[in-house]
Amino acid sequence: MRNQDDVVNSIRAMLEKAEAPVTDECCIYRVPFDIRKLNEDAYTPKVVSIGPFHHKGNPRLQNMEKHKLIYCNAFLKRSNTGLETWIRYIQDVEPRFRSCYSDALEFTKEELLKIILVDSGFIFELFWLTYYEENSGNNGSILLKPWLTTNVRLDLLLLENQLPFFVLDHLFGLSMQSYTSTSGRGGKKNIPPFIAFTFDYFSFYNRSELNFHGVMIKHFTDLLRTFHLQHPQQNRIEKTVVHLPSAAELSEAGVRFKANTTSKCCLLDLKFSGGVLEIPQLKVQDWTELIFRNMVALEQCHYPYHSFVTDYVAVLDFLVNTSRDVDVLVRKGVLVNWLGDSDSVADMFNGLWKNVTHINFSSHYSELCQKLNAFCRNPCHKLKSTLRRDYCKTPWQIAVSIAGIVLLVLSLVQSVCSVLQVIQQ
């Protein structure tokens, strides 16, 4: 048996090798298990892996590897970039690159270098072809198929499927130095920065039409979240929403819903005033759950004290409990249901906030919920809503109701007159 000194030295050596699993550089995470298990497909790439987390994990992603090589090679030739230029930079930043991931990366330096190089080149060529609307010919024809184009774009938004943006930005800049130093490039020498290509590629999700100037992002999932934060940043309070009636209950209490369909409308900008709850219109599509789940997962891991998208999800979770609530919001234009089934929409909203740790809450949303709860507690509002719903729904109902009231008044007057006449006798 080993003596005590040997045991102490062994344990000390083991402890000295320990490093913090998450550093200040960390921005790309494995989705927490309790959240991931609710819908693993929402966090797992379908056709293309980017970065180390899913590089060898799924056989169905291997088919795209040859196309990634083709695209990478095409961009290197297009930009006249020497491999040595990229390799030197990647070798220099490899320790920093590793620190951007929440898990230890079980790849050698050479393996990781190849992943970064090929994935970056693939993204550059893909974004370039999209930006300049070029046809890549036979080599890239597979990625021109609409169904695959959509799936690739969605895969590039997944939290676990990312490269740090600073690596992409710098490699692209190195390539453009080579590109602009050559001639015969069809006049395309004033190449915009990589962030402009990125905004163009993901423009479908930029509903508030945010401009790329001055925007700092950590990766593409972070960009997706940034697209949804174009409203005045609110203070946070140390509590979450306790209760909010559902859309159907609010409607019965007299709250009227109004859809905000104006351009550059921030999705998170909910307002309540004069009995009207104004909500930006949301189109619920096949990929809506995917993009919200990944934004919420990012906030859980990286922005727990600034979880503005999670706040929005919490409010929608209260508003939508059943298909009846979905139908109310669809009738008012707040939701556009492209899933077809109201139950599916309700299930989606009910699942987005499950297993989510909500530390604090937007002061704006907190005030909104307080106003809505107070409005619903006022019996006068519910009475007016009932009268409006049961007796004033159509012009014919209004006319009948008015006639009934007139007859009631006339009957009352007649009764009073009869009583007075009897008294006078």
C-alpha cells in the first residue's frame, strides 16, 4: 500500500490539473439536459454540423461533409487565400477557441484545426453565394434545393452548432486582403465586412430591420436573439410573473386584443392601455419552436440576468393554455397559425417555458401583468364585456336590445302612471 505522502502528492497533482470548465470566453453551450429532453430535435442539426459538438455525433450529417469541403475549396480559390494564412491564425487562437465551449473538446490540435478551417470556408462560400445571388454550378447544386437551403439555415442557428464569431470574422478579413489585392474580380473589390454577409443570410429573422453597424455578436444564435431585442432595455426585478389570465379569460373580462403588424415592430413590445392589449403579430411556423427554444437555451446559459426572450415566452405561456386561447388570438390577428392545428400551437407555447429557471423579470412586463390582473378583477369591465358580447354582437342584436329597453321603459312608465292615477282617485 502506498504511504501517505505518495497519496497526498497524487491528490495534489490531480487538483493542480483541474481547470474551470467555463471561462469568461465561454459562449457556446450544451443545452441543459432538463431542457434538451423536452425536444431534442430542436437542438440537434438535421443536415450539417458546424463546430466540434456534433462533428462526429450523427451519421446523417456525414453526407454534407464532402459538400463542406467543396464549398471551402471554392472560397479559398475565389479569394486567392493561401491555406498557410488560415492555419497560422487558427493555431494562434486555438486555446481561446477551446475556451469558447462549455465542454472540454476531445480533439487534437490538428483535428480541431481542420474542423475550424473547413466549417469556416463552407460558411463563407455559402454566405457569399447568397449575398451576390450567384449560381455555384454543379459543385454546389445540392445546396440550391429549397428544402435543404432552409434546413441548413436553421442548423446554423442552433446553440450547439456554432463557431465563435470572432474566428469567422478574422478569417474572412484575412481572405479579403488577398481578394482585394488581385485583379479581374468583376469590380467587386469593395467587399463589405463579414457581419454584413451574416445579416443578409439571416435577414428573414431580422423582423425589426436592425442595421449591422455597431452590432457585436458572439455567434449566430446570439445574432438571432439580438434581432428580437430591438425595444428599450427595461430594468429587471427580482421576481417572475405569478399569474396572468389566459387570452380567453382576458377576452371574457373585457380586454380587447390588437395585433401590431407595422414594419420594424419588435416582437417583444407588448402594450396595454385603455383596455386594449397590443401584441406584435407572430407567425407560428414549423421552425418557430426551434428558434425560440435555442434563444431561451442561450439565455439560460449565458444571459440568465437579461433573459428578455424568456420573459416574452413566459407571458405567452400564460396567455395560451388551450386551443381556445389560440383561436382567440388568431381571430384578432395576433397569431397567424401556419401549423393548422390549434392544439399544436397551444402545446408548443406550453412547452417553451418548461424546466426553465427564471431568475428575474422585465419591469415592463411585470407592470403589464399587474395592469391586466387589476383590469380583470374589476367587475364593471366584465359586466360591460358580457353586455357587449350577448346583446351587441351584431347590428340586429343591437336593434333588438334597444327595442327591448324602450319597451321596458314604456312599460315602467305605464305602470307608474297607473299607480299615480289610482292614488289620485
